Amino acid sequence: MKDGIVVIVITVIMIVATIILGIVLSSVISDMDYGTKQGIVIDKDYSSAHTYTSYTTSYVGDSTIRIPHQEYVDEKYRIRIEKVEDGKTKNRWLEVTEEEYNSLNIGDRYGGYEGE
């Protein structure tokens, strides 16, 4: 019985690790595909600082113990930029400083973009 549970736990861990690796690699490839971080600001997003609680679950004998962990997330300022390169429209989100966020409006050029 315990061997079966161990196999299931290991399988779940491997699946989660594979998904995380896929997300990280797609992000890196997306960054490489976009090229220089220049473009027209097409959207803005602000996320306030906040905390959330996650739990670590441990099993001791027949008992389950859940240990809470408080996590703090800093505020984030993001802009979405778009550019046309070789006839292809590309866009991506960038994290920027508060000052950059406040100084940029939708339609502004970002990063010295000289395109359309």
C-alpha cells in the first residue's frame, strides 16, 4: 500500500516538474522570439502588493499535518508592447518600474521603437 502511494507521489511530482519546465522554456523562447524590448504600449497592468497562505502537507503515521506558510508578493507594474517586424506582429508583457509605468500611456513608444 505504501509503495503504491510513493509511486503516485513521485509520478505527480514528475508531472508537475515537467509542466513547470515547459512554462519556463516557453517563456524563454517567447523572449528570444520577440527580440529587442521595443514597441508601442498597447496595455498596462498593476498588481498591488499582497500576501497569501500556502500549505505544506506532511504525513506522520496515520496523521496528516498541514503547515501554513505566509508568502509576500511585491507590487508589479507591467506594460504590454507590440511591434511589427518582418511583416509579423509581435507583443509581450514587460515588468517596468513604477516611474516608467506612470510616465507611459497606451499608444506611447517604448524602448526607442521607430516602427509603424
